[in-house]
Amino acid sequence: MEVNIGIRNVTREVSVDVENSAGEVEAAVATAIENGTPLRLSDSHGRVVVVPADAIGYVEIAANESRRVGFGFTG
């Protein structure tokens, strides 16, 4: 899953490639916001991203798309 986090008052978003399901990420975000605790996500390379709950502007959760190689012909 690719997770993009918009941080308040910051122009760039943080992108994290996690192995969790969309439901798990959504639950972690909801828990962080409800409890006022930092959102903590680990990516597939072992990097840990910690975002304070009050700094979260938005969270976009998207499935990783398979990359297409070559040229597509129709006809």
C-alpha cells in the first residue's frame, strides 16, 4: 500500500510504502487522531515515519499499481 500523508503547514507530503492493509492503516490513523498520539508507520524497507496526530492534514491510502512495461497495441 502506498500511503501519502499531508502535514499541516508543510508543502510536501510524506509518502510511505507499507505492507499493511488499507484497513490497518486507516485504523492506525483513526486511533492516532482520536487519542492524540503520533501516527507511526513502518515502510517495506524498515524506515519508520512518525507524525504527530495534530499535524496530520490528510492521509491518502492507495493500492500499489503494477508497472507496465512495453508498448500497448490495440486493434
